[in-house]
Amino acid sequence: MKSFACGDVVPGCAASWVSSTDDEILVLVAQHAATAHGITTVTPELVESITNRIVTVS
């Protein structure tokens, strides 16, 4: 399983996700970024920042 906390990229955001793959987390985070943070364009730099902070959990 994989885990990501939005607060690792956007200070103060408490949203987090656990999913089976990085790609699933990226889809969920993109939806969250649009609705919660008004980010509608996900740049390669943002994707890299997110993927660098996705951790494996048991």
C-alpha cells in the first residue's frame, strides 16, 4: 500500500490518502487539488513533488 499526505506539499492541509498504487494516489490528489486548492493544471514539477513524498505503508 502507498500513502500520501497533502500537507507534505501544501502546509496546513490535513487531507491524506492510502491506495494500492502511486497512480491511484495521483488521481485522487489531482481531484483534491482542483476542489480544495483550485489547482487545475498539474505540472510535471508538482507530480514529481507528490511522487517523491508517497511512502510505502504496510
